[in-house]
Amino acid sequence: MGPVTDDATTIMVVDDHPMWRDGVSRDLESAGFQVVATADSVAAAATRAQATQPQVVLMDMQLPDGNGADATARVLEVAPQANVLVLSASSERDDVLQAVKAGACGYLVKSASATELLDAVNATAQGQAVFTPGLAGLVLGEYRRMASEPTPVGAEPTPSLTPRELEVLRLVAKGLSAKQIGRRLDVSHRTVENHVQATLRKLQLSNRIELTRYAIEHELD
Amino acid sequence: MERVVVQIDADATLPFWRGAQVFRFASVAYAIGAQVVSVNAEVPVGSGVPAYSHPLISWLLIALLVIWSGVSGLVYAFELLPRPPMVITELVITVLLIASTMWVVRPEYYHHHQSLPSTFWVTNAVVSVALLWGPIAGGVTGVGLSLLSLGVEEQFHNVVTDATTPILLTVGVTLGIGARIVTRAQQELSAAVRMQAATKERERLAREVHDGALQVLALMRRRGADLDGDAAELGRLAGEQEQALRTLISRQAAMPGIDETTELRSRLQAVLPADVAFSGPADAIHLPDAMVTELVAVVVTILDNVARHAGDGARAFVLLEDLGDEVVLTVRDDGVGIPDGRLGEAEAEGRMGVSKSIRGRMADIGGEALLDTGPDIGTEWELHVPRGDGQDGARD
């Protein structure tokens, strides 16, 4: 647990519950992170993200004026370099998927231990996807849902997983670590992480294409 | 605070009652007109013999008719008094007024004319009965008053050609049916509004619990995990309560299925211990009830086994996948694994081995169970169940 330094990772904590917000902020600061802002609503999160440009945003899923997916999109609009880590309760699954599609790069359940949280924030700060088994299961489900739906004529083909990506994602969803997966598949854990990142990027890209197409079709530019 | 005002249990037939009083007003005007025309008539015309034997009393009776109409009209339209005694009184007055014809008018006249309170005014009593007691009571009253009226006029032989009976019967039955329909619709609407309000309240409570108690419990669990001794125990207990509350909320939010299927994911999550990591798709997965019950039971059996045999610190993971034509449930632990031959040994000893039980139960629901285990990879069960014609599969 190091002291706060000038190059400490800057963090914004978004949660409408003051006790949780303060507790997490305290934990983060004592671990050497710099909490530059806290917010209790989607609107406040967008304003403060723009003002403070945090490197990491810890995002709750239920906010009084919207959900975490809206908040993630709004924050990334004004602070594009921020990495959003979603903290959620297990019951908000669909919201979590929406937040990930909106650009969040990780998902952790609120009951995770402080050590798990700090590890996740560290990984997020470095731009790595924090892929819990839960998130892998959601992403896997989303690819399968997209594959089962017919693509409209003339539309961009929906993104799909390569056989290797599918294999890796299933193993992550079953709770194996990158190292364990690397051993099983006889590849380096870096390769495993790259596969995982790729699945997430394709999903976010397709979401952006979808949104753009929607905007063009409905002349919402 | 949002406040929704919905008039539930209001009297749905009130608009009918009010409309009926407009008709009553018109019928009173007609009755007065008929009295003015008839009271000075002569039978036969030009004979000098007055049609009415007691013209003064007939005027008093018409006055009673007018006063009663005014009072009852106001009472019905503004719900001033309970309706049943009013309607009974109205019936009695109507019957007496019809019968009074024989007293105040000479037979030579009323034998060929309408009774004193005309058919038109008599209809009011039929309308009131129909609105209050429904189509059968309305129809019976209509026919009864019509026959009484025809009897007084000694016109029974004209019952088929006279329009009175069919008109009063139709009025009684149709208005009765109409009143019944709107009353029932109102009751159903009230029930729906009540149910919606109850659901809203449940959702509000769930949000409140989520925003308050759950967050605090999650925080206690998180901080407790970093401490030792009693604090760690408290944290663990808080975590268990957090899980129990979440389960309660998610179960409460689940709507009962309208068909014979159950949502697998929520049922599964409800029984999983707090330390089992669950992952699955965002969309609901519906399977036949029996299949879901058996699958959940098999998962619980496997997890019990993990707790007993996988060793200290072993973690368990459950992955739910929807492959379209089949549903796959993977239960994995990162424990010591089952040494080669152990499962076979158990079966050879004739015990109800884990393997046999799990495989047998999966086969019963038309699925299969695949086991992958080894000393360094833990134990992994893959449970496959077919989708769609699953119920047929469960029967063979």
C-alpha cells in the first residue's frame, strides 16, 4: 500500500450510496490511488468526468437518474480515455451487458473482496479487461444471441467468435485464470488475454456500428 | 411522492342510473299530458258520460306519481339513500297506481285505453329493477307489470299483438345485462389496479432494500474478508444474508410462468451458495418445470460433493449456456479432482455412486452428464439437456 504520488492512478467513484462510496474511496486511497471525484448520479458523473478526466471510473449500475450503461456512455463521451470498471450486484445482468457494450472494460460483483477490487482497478488502469467468469458468461451469451438472430439484408454482418476465442471465453466463464487456460491450450497467458480483449472489442465495435446505423436511419446526427 | 388516484370499487352503474332519470322526467311529462287529455273525456264520445268516475282522486294519484318521481329520481341520481328499499317502494307504488285505474276510471273507458299511469311511466320501475338486480329480475318485472296492466284493461286476449310485453321484457333484460357487464368490468379493473399497485410496491421495496441494506451488507462482507477472527466471521455472516436477500428479491420479482415452464437461471441462482461463482447469458432460459427442478437438484448434488471432497479452499463455478437446441450447465471446481478409478470403485462396491446418480438423473430428463476430472484440473461436470421437445424426452 503505497502513498499517493503525482503519477498515482486517478479514479472517479460513481455510486449513489454514500456509505459504499466513502468506504471504497477510503480503500482506494489507502492503496495509493488518487480518488479525484465521486458522483451519485449519471449527470454528476458526466460533469465530473469531463472536469477531472479520471483514468479509471468505478461505476455502480443503479443510479437515481439512469442506469450504469447510460452513465458509462455519457462518461466515455466526455472522457474518452477513461477505463470504466462496472461494480454490480448479480441481479442486474442485462444492465451489465449494456454497460460493457457501451464501452466498460470490466465487471466485478460488489461482494468481491478489497484485494480483488484493487487488483481489478490496477488491471483496468492498464487498459486490461477485467474478465470475471460472470462477464465471460454474459459476453458468450450475447455472441450466441446475435448469432441466432437473422442479419437484416444489407446490414453489417454481426460479429462472431473464432473457434479459439470461443474456447477461451468458455474457459474464462468456467472460472479458469489466464495462466490455467494458457497451460491447457499450450499458449502463453498473454495470448489468452489478447483473445479475451478481442472478444470484448468486437462486441463494443458492433455496438457502435449499430448505434451509428440507428442514428443514420433515424437522422439523429 | 408520486400519487395515483384511481377510483376503484366506484359504482359502475351510476351513469345508467343518471340516464334513467332523464327518461323518468320525460315519462312524467307524458303521464301528466295523458291525464289532462283523458280526465275530461266522455265514453262514448259525445254521450256526456265522463270517462273518470273519480277525477279528483285521479289528480291526487297523478300528484303522487309526480312527487314520487321527483324524489326517487334525485335519490337514484345522487345515491342519497340505499337503492334496494327505494326500488321495492317504487315497485309497490307502480303496482298500486296501475290497479287504481279500476277505481278512478269507468270500465267502459279503461277497457280500451291505457291504465292510469301509462305503459310509458311503468317502464321506470322495470329499469330500476334491471339496473339493481340484473337481467332476470328485470325481465320478470317487465313481463309482470305488463300482464298486470293488460289484466286491468281486460286486454289479455291481445297479449300477442300488444307491444307492451315485448317492450318491457326487452328493456328489463338488456339494461340488466348492460349493468352486469359494466359492474363486472369495473370489478376486473379494480382487481387489476390493485395487483399493479401491489407489484409497484414490491418493486419499490426491492429497490429500497437494494439501495440500502444490500449495499451495507456487501460492504461488511468486503471489509470483513480482509480481517481476522470475529470480524471475519461477521463479514461472512453479512455475506450470507446479502445473498439470501438478493435471492428473496429476485424470486419476488419473478412473475409466475403462464405455461408449464420455469426460468432456469433465476431458480439456479436462488439455490447457489454465496461462494459459488455463477455465469450465464443475460436472457432468460425457459425449460419445462420438471426439467428445471431436476437440473437444479443435480447441480446441488454436485456442489455438495465439491464441498465434501474437493478439499479446503476449492472454489466452485457454474456456467449456464444456451446453445439454441440444447442447454449446457457446467459445474466445475478447482479442487483436488477425483483420482482415476475412484468413481469406478464406488460403483463396483454397489454404493449409489455419485456418477451413477448424476448420470441416471440426467438420462431421466433426456439429457446426459459428462465428467472430466483429474488430479490437477479439479472436477468438471457438463450437463446437457435438449431444448424444445424436452418434455417428450423426459417421458421416454
